[in-house]
Amino acid sequence: MFVKFMETISVYAIPLIILIIPIYGFIKKVKVYEAFTEGAKEGFTTGVTIIPYLVAMLVAIGIFRASGALDILVSVVSPITNLFGMPAEVLPMALMRPLSGGGASGIMNDLFTTYGPDSLIGRMASVMNGSTETTFYVLAVYFGAVGIKKTRHAVPAGLIADVVGLLTAVFVTNLMFK
Amino acid sequence: MINVIWLGFIAIGIIVALVTGNAQVITDAALASADTAVELSIGLIGVMALWLGLMKIAEEAGMVRALGNALRPIMKFLFPEVPDDHPAMGAIVMNMAANIFGLGNAATPLGIKAMKELQKLNDEKDTATNPMCTFLAINTSSLTLIASSVVAYRAAAGSTNATEIIGATIIATIASTIAAIIAVKLLQKLPIFNKTEKEAVQKN
């Protein structure tokens, strides 16, 4: 019921927004075409502004991923995460999640192939992946778009949120499906 | 912080690769990642132009302001430094709504729009303000209620009940968002994260 409701919203929201904003603007005597193009002009510069930030971030993460350093990190961290009820098999995905959305989904699909999507490991990976974001990508894009270089407490706060989200995913999955 | 993490990724990655005799993969990964970054940035231009255009209409019609006002009590708690009636509030509300309903394509341009509005209130253009950090942390914590891409992957992998993870996902999403809010609100008080702002005040 709830899922159906959310799916319906997802399908109709964008067309309705694209319809309602210009109509409302027109009623309010906004010169809609002129205002749209005026705003849209910024799209190009914003995209280009993000490039250096995203290159810096993705190159660093790409090097880290390709090197196999993640495997070493997994062996260091897994004794701790085992204590929280996280199987060692899902740990690589948990560590990948803040770095690369595509990378995390790739690991999740490997886990589905090996253990099945309806196994405890498959379910836990699903919940983890669905409840967190690609923190470093969001950081590079959002701060990059306005040229923020000194990020202050944004990174630690984002990473704390990731850890809490991932651990909650572990607890809830164990509680509901074990 | 970001400098240490960035250097850490590169230094640890390259040292591990050299030790394990994997030097070639580093070169490939670095070049491929740089390409991907440009593709992603350029790929944002179209959808960004669309949403920035729509937002301009909404702004001139007074819709953005009205949206911000509609959720004023929550917004005031999350972003006390942003003045009432500022268009940043409306843009933030729209970004969060798009995230909650899983409209990823709309959420990113709207989030960037919100950042641009927050940047107008910033005296020190290269340093993040408290509202920027709060907004970013909430976004990185994920707000999406229905993880539709995960459900799709599960269905494709032959799950007998692809949507059964949604309840657990919502609980974990809410927990991480609450953690993000508590974390930013506490961390922004720490002197090490506050330093640059104090300097800015002194300069003025």
C-alpha cells in the first residue's frame, strides 16, 4: 500500500512539477519563458565548475579502490564489525558505500549471485545500500558547485551518519530476518 | 580533514599497489576516474539547466519562499543562521522532498540550487558555513524512503520478495539522518571546526 503510494508519487511528481510551476508563474505574471532561460543559463557554468572537484575526488577514490587497499582494510576492520553482528562478507560493500555508488552496487550484485538476494547476507547488503548515500560524491558535487574548499565538519558528520546507518541496517536486518 | 582524507586515499592506494606489484592498475584507475568525473559533470548540465530554469520561475512567482515558510519550524531548527523568507529555505525543502520520494535526477540540481543560495549568505566564499554543513550531512545520510534501485537489483537477481527490505531500509535511513543532524550540531561547536569562522569575524 505504502510502496504503491510512493511509486505513484515518483512517477507523477516530475510531470506535475514541470506543469504546475510554469502555470503558477504565468498566473503570477512571471514572464515564464524568459525566467526559465535566465535560470537555465547557470546550468552550464555549474556543471563545468564541478569538474575539478569531482576529478580530484574520483581519482583519489579510483586509485584507492584499484590498489586493493580495501581488502586490507576489510581484514583490519572485520574483527570489530563481527562483534556487531555484521558478517565479514558484507563488510566490503559497507566500506565501499560512501566512496562509490556504482562500486557498492557491484559488490551487492556479486553477493546476490553468490548467496542469493533472499539470504541474510543479501538482505543485509540491500538494506545497507538503500539506507546510505555516496558521501564523497555528494560532497564533491554540492560543495564543488559553489567552490567550497574548506569543508569543516561536513565530512566527519557525514561519515558518522554513514556508520550509524550501516550499523542500524545490521541490527534491524538481524532482528527482522535472522 | 578533507586534505588528510584525500591524500590518504592516494598515498595508501599507491603504496599498497607498489608493494603488491600492481603499479599499472593505478595508472589505469587514475586516468579512467578522471574521465568519469568529467563525464558525470558534463552529464549534469542538461538536467541542471532544466531545474535551475524551473526554479527561477518558481522563485519569481514566490513559490520557493512559500515552500520555505510552510515548514518554517523544522527549517528554523535545522538552519537557524538562514533568515526567514530566504530562498535557500525553499530550495532546501524542494531538495529534501525530491530525495524522500526518490527523484534522484531532480534532487541533485535542487540541492546545488540550495547550496548556491546558502553561498550568497557566506562571507568567506571558500569555507563551508554551518547551514551548508548541516544541509550536506543530511543529504549524505540519504533521505530516500523507497530504495527503488536496490529493489530493482533484487528483483533482477531473482528475489521472491524484492520489496521486503523496505521497512528495514526506512528505519536505517531515519537513524542515519537523525545521527547526521546530531553530529553536525555537536561538531560545529568544536573549536577545530570553528577556527576559520572566528578568523573571518576578526578580519571583518
